[in-house]
Amino acid sequence: MNERIRPFQSIHFKIAIVFMLLLLTTIEIIGAYFVKQLEQQNIKTFEESIVVQPYITSQLANELASSDTDGANRNIKTIVGEIDNASISEVLVVDNKLVVRGTSNANDQGDIGQRTPNSGIKKGIYANHKQTQITSDGHGSYYTAITPLVNPGTDTSQVVGAIYVRASMDDVYRNINSITLIFLTASLVAGLLGMVISIFIARAITQPIDEMKKQAIRMADGDYSGQVRIYGQDELGQLAVAVNNLSIRVEEAQEVSDSERRRLDSVLSHMTDGVIATDRRGKVTIINETALNFLSTTSDEMIGESILKVLGIEKDYSFRDLLENKQEMVIEPGSIVRQHKVGSATDSSPDQQMILHVDFSLIQRETGFISGLVCVLHDITEQEKNEHERREFVSNVSHELRTPLTSVRSYIEALNDGAWQDPKLAPQFLSVTQEETDRMIRMINELLALSRMDQGTAKMELEYVNLNEFFNYILDRFDMMIKTENERGDGIRRLPQKSYSIKREFAQRDLWVELDTDKMMQVIDNIMNNAIKYSPDGGVITARLIENQQSVVVSISDQGLGIPRKDINKIFDRFYRVDKARSRKQGGTGLGLAISKEVVEAHHGHIWVDSAEGRGSTFYISLPYRSYENGDEWDAEN
């Protein structure tokens, strides 16, 4: 988020303030030093200007050493009067007894002969060295100098008195103040100029930085089109070049990353296996569409969820178990409904439990750090179904063959035990043995036929046939069939005598279809036999032949028991019987409809059934068909 920076928080403001403070600090330090030196120099010059000449001090010392006090006082007054210095406001001569001997101030002439109360003079005489002092009062500042006077006529340098000089320093400080004021004015002007200059300098420094900041914000928002302006070849210019190069490289890296992400998304979305990725805590971060379909859920529900809960294994495993063992497992996430298209219709199969094979692998960096887990889900429902069907098929074949073999073995053992000598039993036993043998041979032939169809090695003798005449021919055979057959030589046990009638509903024009007449006759025979078996006495079997766009549909309806809804999708399975006891009693093997389905599909057609319990069944056969008008077929052949 790009927060607005307050003016006093900006680097522009800070650089200007720092520059201005540095400038003012420098000016003030230099000014203080300059004023101090100027003051000292002026005071020194002032001191030199008010120094009493040595010859005057010598004369004063001689007069103080004189024994003629009155004459000396007159001479001292004359000498003091001769001191011509406009800066000196007062001159006072005192002997070593602190008695005033002379003064330049006319108003203080009465103090001559009196002891001075000035303690500074006393200290100067006793210390025997010059003392200076600058004092101030309500009237101004003054410079005082107390110089001991020594009798030059003695060797011991005896102090005979002191000269006290007092001078006004108002002119000195007035000059100093004038110069200080000038300096302060110059400092303010320099400060203002420095502030303007600092603003320009700060702007020159911060403008490239601000542009680089804006470019960084644009890059953060995914816009890499802008470029930072390069103002020079200094460090900021080199930084601007680096930012521009970084923008180009980040854009290239982003394009590569987006391309890789799109490719990964495309791979994940088109994979037939489900893929789930987690973080190092086992929370789902990526899940593809296939996995969502397997688990019957949505991405919003799965993202952030524990992989253990997603797979429903939280009670049996921990995430550490998956990381350490990486074992494979098989899970059943729930029931799904699969849709099967039959012709132009859609039939919903019953719920079938999906079976998934789950394989785990680690997401591991080069350093060995484990950052997550990848889970691959593979649908093995069909594989398990095929395996189950294979086992069931072997079991059914074994059972179907074992029953007639057991019967044959029993009759042969009876014949071996002497029944062959009985003229009544022997023929019956041999007949049953032959029937059971024929039944096994027929079953094996049907199994071989199914095997050839599965392998695609079954030969199809295709020819164009008038389907109206072909269907009528098959139905005529059933009309002429003997109505009562208790037993036939082919081993099929028939129901007791029943009457039925066949109703025909055919298209008005001839329909020519390319088919294998022998195999298609076997299909229709199977369906007609089933209709006769399960129809009630006096029932009507309706045979229809209609044209439907680019196909012809053959349907056979009965008024029999019907098929329960739960069995409709299984009646074309091999060895499947709705009523196993009744089917075996009627001589069925459970392979007729399975063979019919394979034959119809070999003709690129479809077969299905519509039935309800107690209301009969209708079997449909749809075959591809192309209409030929006005002898087009023969013209094409000629």
C-alpha cells in the first residue's frame, strides 16, 4: 500500500533542513570566533592607545620619591595635565601610602591628600605588577589600568606609588556591535540563500530517488513498462540504470514465471490423474480439476484444508506418517453416478463406489528442507471392476461347466454300475449325457465367439440386406415353430405348451442395411426366444421396424414378467441372470444377450432394453442406415 508521506517526513525536507542547519552552524561558529577575535583585537588596540608614555611614568615616579610634597604635587598636576588622550577619561596618581597625589578630574581636586578607597590600587601597589580590568555600569563600559611606579634611583626597585588610568570603551563596543550586526545580517542572508540552494540540491538528489520509488511501486503492481530517467553518471545515475535493468529482468522473469504457471495449470487441468499439493503443515495449496471431480467437491472447500481430512484418513494416519513413510494406499472417497449414452438417450447407471489409488511424494529443496507433499490420485475403479469381473467370470464358467459335468459323471457312473444293461434306463441316461455334453459344447462355442469378438478377430460377412424381408423371414420361422416342445435334441428344456401371437409394425418402404445375416439372425433369435420364454400364455409379441434419421431401429416387445430396474444395466453382462433358478430350468447359459451386444456393436450399432416389473420388456437394436433413392445404390456399384 502506497501511503502518503507528510512533508516533514520526506527525505527532501530532511536533506534541506540538514544542509541549512549545517550551513547556519558553520556560519555561527565562524561568526563567534570572528567576533571574539575582533573583540580581543580591538581591546588590545584600545589598551595600546591608552598606555601612558614611559617618560611620564618616570617623571611621576621621581616626583613621588621627592621629599618636597607640595612641590611634587604641583609638578604631578602639571604632568597629568599634559597627558593628551581623548580616550582617557580619568588619571589618578597615588603614592605608596595610598594617598591621592594628583588627578585629571577637576571635580575631584579635593581628594588630593586623601587616602583612596579603591582596593584595586592597593592590590596593584602591593603586587608590584600592572593590573587591567574592564567594568561596566549603567553609563557604559570602562577600561581601567593600574600601573605601579618604581623609583628609578634605587637598586631595589622600590614602589613609590601607582598611576590609575580609566578610559571609556563605548566606542570600542559600539564598533564591535556594528560589525556583529553586519555579520548577523550577512548570516541571515546566507541562511536564506543556503535554504534556497539546499532545496534545489535536495530536489536534485531526491527527484531521481522519487522516480525510482514510483518505478518500484509500478513494478510491485505488475507494470514494468516505465523507465527511470538518468540525470547523470554519478551513483544515483548508476542506481537508476540498475533499477531499469532490474525492471527489464523482473519483467522477463515474470513472463517466464507466468508462462510456467500457465503451462503447469494446463498440465494439471488436463491430467487424467488427480493432483493435490500441500504446504509443510499438510494444508492443501493446489488441487486440480480431476481431483475435485474424484472427491466430488470444490476448490474453495479444499484450499487450506488438511490433506488427512480431504482423503478421509485422519483417524488412521498423521501428517508425519505420510512424510516419513510415503506409503501408497487405496481409498474410496464416496459414491458417484456415471452417465452412459445409449443412442441419443442418456441412461444413469446405479451408484458405483469409486476406488482411488493414492501415491505420495515429498516437495523437498536442495538443502533437504521439506516444504510440502504431493498426492497423486489414480482412478482404479475400472481396473478393480475388470479384476472383479474376471474373477466372477472364472467362477461362473467353473460353475456352469461343473453342473453338466457332475450330471454326466453321475449318469456314466450309473451306467458303469450296470444301468447300461437296463433297456429302459440306458437310453434315457445316454440321452441326458448327450444333452449335457451338447450344452457344454454350446457354452464353449459361445465363449470362443465372445473371445474372438473381444480380440477383434471375428470375421464379419457383410452384405446389403433388405431388413424388412430379413426380419419378416425370422418372424415367419417363429410362426411356423411347433408350439409345444418338452425337450429338443439341442438340450434346451422348453416350457409346457403355450400360445402366443406376433404383431408386426414395419416401415412402409424397404430399408437396406449392411449386416452379417448369420450373426444378426442369432441376435434376433436370442431376443425372440427370451420373449417367448417369459411371455404369458396367449401373450402378444410386438415386432417393430422404424426409420430414425440416420439409423434403423428394430424393437421386440413382450408382455412378460419384466426386468427389475436394478438389473436392467446388468442383463448384457456375461453369465448374468435375473432369475438364475428359472433361467437354468429353461436351459439358458447367460451368454445370449452378451453375444447379442457384441454382435450389434460390431455392426457399429447399439442395443438396449426398456422394462418394468410386471409390464413386460422391449429390446431395441439400432443399426446405422443411409437412405438410397431411385436406385442410387446400383448406380454407385455400376
